[in-house]
Amino acid sequence: NAGVTQTPKFQVLKTGQSMTLQCAQDMNHNSMYWYRQDPGMGLRLIYYSASEGTTDKGEVPNGYNVSRSTTEDFPLRLLSAAPSQTSVYFCASSLSYEQYFGPGTRLTVT
Amino acid sequence: AQSVAQPEDQVNVAEGNPLTVKCTYSVSGNPYLFWYVQYPNRGLQFLLKYITGDNLVKGSYGFEAEFNKSQTSFHLKKPSALVSDSALYFCAVRDARTGTASKLTFGTGTRLQVTL
């Protein structure tokens, strides 16, 4: 199993551009999550999905959108990038208790 | 609301000495508690969890953690530290009453530095 995979690993965007961060898991997990990690702030939940076809907002959803059309995939869309969205983004999945994380995408918005 | 506090930004310990990384939590119902480790430029890796039962839980790489309900703490411990344990450690909590999508709340992380 590849586990949780994320693409791209690095991305630089200009203010106002849009893009999609990809996340896929091959463990048949029901739940998937997107977090952002900023220095001194730990991980903050952006969006999550309890199952295919459902999504819910987390702590910091503004400026982002998600969809869950398959069990495997959970893409995160940045609608109009802002410098405040410069961060490291992690996708995770879970079946019951613990979550399994991808390697992350480092995003810089200039 | 649920929250986690990791009071130390950094813990320094010599190799071979015991280590403790502190975590306290706040949650309305019963807690599910977790420790994760993050090595440089990597995602988080699950170390151990407390769900129910024995207050002392054992996890990966020789780590263990003790759940203390009265002190609302879940400190991470290891009897003998290794240089390779140097990493960023996160404590996380979830309210046991929440549904199957386990919304975790993470602490801000503690950097463990183990020196020779």
C-alpha cells in the first residue's frame, strides 16, 4: 500500500491564482482530512469528510473548497490564493481512531 | 470545545537518559488521546493512543504514555532516549462522543532534542 499520497510536494503561486492540491489514499478509509501547519500553531483542520459524498468545515475553511466524489480522493482547492495561505498542507485518512498522514505539500503564495 | 496544551516548546535530554514530553488536555466528554511524531520534511506518524482501559499505553519505538484523568494529562515518556528520537512531537485529543470522523485537536508541538 502507498498509504496517503499528496501532489505536488512544492508549489509557488501568485496572489489571486487558484490551484488544487491532490490527496489520495489506498487503505479504503472512510474519513479524510485536510490540515495546514504553521510555525507555533500546530495543525489546524481546514475541511474533513466522514465518507464519500460528505464534507464538513473545520477550524479554518475560508478560502478553500473540497469535494469527496470517491472514497480514495479528497482534493483541496484554493479559490484565490493569498499570502496568508502560505503553509504546509497535510492530508490524512482514518478508519477508526488514529489518522494516517501524507508527506505534505509546501505552498508559497507571493 | 476541546483543546491541548504542550507547555514546552523544546525538551533537551542526553542520550540514554529518560525523557518526558508533557501534554494536558481539555474536553467535555471522555477523551481519546494521541501522540504523533514528525521528522523534518515529513508527515506526522502515529505513535500511540489512549482510548480506554489501562492508563499506561505502549506505542512504537519504545515510547509510552500515561493517562491521568484527575490531572487531565497524557505525558509521553521513554526510559532511554536515542539521538534518533530527535523530532517534533504532537499531542492530540478528540471527544469520545463525536462521530466516526475523528476531529482531532492538536497541540502546538514540542521539539525533542537528544544529544550525545
